[in-house]
Amino acid sequence: MPCKPGISSMSLGRCYANHILSHKLAMASKYSLAGIEIFYEDLSDLARPPTRSNLLAAARYIRTLCSSLSLSIICLQPFTHYEGLLDRSKHLERIEEMRLWIEIALELGTDLIQVPSSFLPAEQISGDVDLIVSDFLELSDLGFQHDPPMRFAYESLAWGTHINKWEQCWDIVRRVDRSNVGICLDSFNILGRIYADPASPTGCTPHAEQEVRESMARLVKEIKPHKEKIFFIQIVGAERLDEPLREEHRFWNEEQPARMSWSRNCRLFYGEEDRGAYLPVKDVAKAIIKDVGYEGWVSFELYNRDMERRNEGVVEELASRAARGWEKMVEDLDIEVERRPELRRKGSTSKDRLSQDYSSREAVEVARL
């Protein structure tokens, strides 16, 4: 299928900043962001307390609302800190949690769950490839208990404890060698490891441009013959900091690696050089979409301090910025896109839909009807 634009529900404003999911979905629809990654935080906010029955009810509500807005649900994410746990009793707990996540995903109407690489302390997780492969085989087995199978998209985070480059993530996916285990390629996490160093005065690694050229050449060579293993992609950039992200910096968090603190505050949509974007995101997008030939969901997973602003206009601002980024990327790369259908509910206008801002409690009550 041609490429289609999507966005993470969290990227349109954090729920703890009083940005209501129904309003976020309405703004995504208004700006033709046709797919939504459902961020677990948003779902659990609708399901207070987050019991199994409340979570499933919230998922049904979200599915109904997305359907009314002609939005597809890309995936449920992020299922964090799963692979390589040294305490195997905790591993068993995570398996039980995944069983619930699969139930939730089925209620949402998606067959995809995203699993980012773990960034737990090194004393809690193993980098043993065989153990990590075994853990993903176990997920695969769970997925194949359903028809169609539940799929799992593994993503390397730039600050992952052991798995922090796409090559490592891809190696795990290839070793697992199951049709329902694939990769999520994220331009920020790729470049945030090999190109950017927010703790450096230059904002870059020592051989940044060469690293990107070589990495993208490997990506095209290794993944193109197996491009069906790319389950979806995320495309965003980030701003260059005026000062290195060290102890005295306003974004410093002693409990987070510098790249993680930078990620949580400074990601930007595609093409936002006017806001300080400096990563070569176009090079990564070109390699994946044009050179590999990827077709499917292109999601904008933004983390930025703007998402925590509490004024109501934040949601529409972020949705419109994401839409402009998508339009610029389509133009820059001459991407074939899929035309978005009209809203399914006859007689309903965008303004009508935008007015449906339920509170968290009301959302669950609607879902239970």
C-alpha cells in the first residue's frame, strides 16, 4: 500500500496536562493524520482504575471513536522493559501483562504491539542475544494463538542499555525469524545514536555524517530483501541545544541518560528547521521509503515539552505541525500517498466531531454502554 501518515496519541498532548483523547483524535482527523498509535498512557487514563474490565471498555470506546473519525489504529504501544530480564519471575509477570495487552489490542482492532528496547539498569537485564531471541520467540508463540496472529514490532531506543542501534534490533528480528516479529524503524532513535550527542558542545558524534552514510547503506542492503519485516516507521527530528546537556542544563535529569532527557523535551516534526531541527532525517526517510521501497504507516512519534503545556490550543497546534511535516516530506521525497476517505458518519462535520470532548470518566461510561 502507499505510505500513509499517522501519529502517536501521546504526541498530540499529554493526558496528565489535561489533553483529552477525544479532542486529540478529532484534531488528528481534522488534519488528515489517518492513523493513530494508541499510547498506553492515554488508554489507562480512560480506565481509572486500570482494571482489566475498565481497560477493555476503554479500548472499545477508542475503537468506536476512531471509526467514527475514519482513523485507523496502527498499534498499541509501548510495551516497555520486556527483553532480557535477569529476574525470570519478572519475565513471567511481563508475559501475563502481554496476555492482557493482546486482549486490549484485539478490542482496539489492531494486530500490532510495539516493543521498545529496554533501558533498565545493566544489573537488571542481559545483553545475551540468545536470551533476547528466546524472549521474542515466546511473544511470537503468544501472538500465534490468535487468528490473524498478533504481531510485535521491536524498536531500538537510542539510550537502550544493550540494544541501541537498528542493526542490533534487526539482528534479533532476523534470528527470531517469525512472520509476526518485525522491526519499527525510527529516524530519531537511529540518528540519536549515531549522529547526535546532546552532551557534546557540537551536538554531534565525532564522525556523524560518515556514520549516517554507512549506516543507511547497510540498512538498504540488509533490509530491502526483507522489507515486509518493517511493520511501521516513525519519522521525527530534534533540535540542537544551545548548551551541552549536562548537570547544569535545564533538561538534565540525573535518573535519565542524556539522550533520553533530550528525547523527552526536544523532538521536532519533519522539516522544522525553523525550530532548530538539525538531524538529517530526510536521509533516513529516503533510505527507508525510496531506497528500500517501504510502503505503509509513517507515524510521527513526537516527544516535546510543548506536549505538557496546558492550554487547549496545544493539541491543534501539534496536529497542524505534524500535517505540515508530512506535506513537506511528501514533496521532498516525491512519495506516493493514499487518499484519505471521508468521515464515515453521514451528516457529521469536522466541527461536530471536534466538540465531543468527553472527560476521562465519561469516556469509560460511554464505552460501557
